[in-house]
Amino acid sequence: MNSPRDPDLDRQLQFLRALLDDNASIDGDVLQISETTWAIHGDIAVDGEVLMAEFASYEEARYVLDQVRGITLPTTEPGSPNREEGPS
């Protein structure tokens, strides 16, 4: 897998963050398009469900998706430090 400092992964991550800034939503899974192509997908207002970024490996796609989710979708599992607790 490429290191987190890989410029291509950084570029994909910045692109996805820009889409989020424009009110797109990114799904939480990675799709296999072919034996050597993996994708992150989601919804944009004009086109609906679209592929948003392509990668050469599942690991690269998962890394970028995890980075995006870490900023936009905090974990809500019980006991998570990011979980917003409701009234007791």
C-alpha cells in the first residue's frame, strides 16, 4: 500500500473533502469495479449516485475513505470518545 504521504492519495482526499464542502454525501463502503480498480462513491445533487474517486487497491481506497470519515462522520459506537451522549 502507498504511504499516507502519497501525493495521489492526498489529491484524492482533498477532492473528496471539496465535494463534502459542496454538500455531497459519501457512502461508507468501497466498491470493486474490476480486479484492479476500487472506488469510493456517493451522492451529488445534480447527478445522484456517482463514483467519486478510483484507486488501484482496496487498501488505498479504504485509507482515503477512513481519512474522510474521520473528519466528517465521527464514530457513534458506545464507548467511543467521539460519541455524543444523549440525556440520561
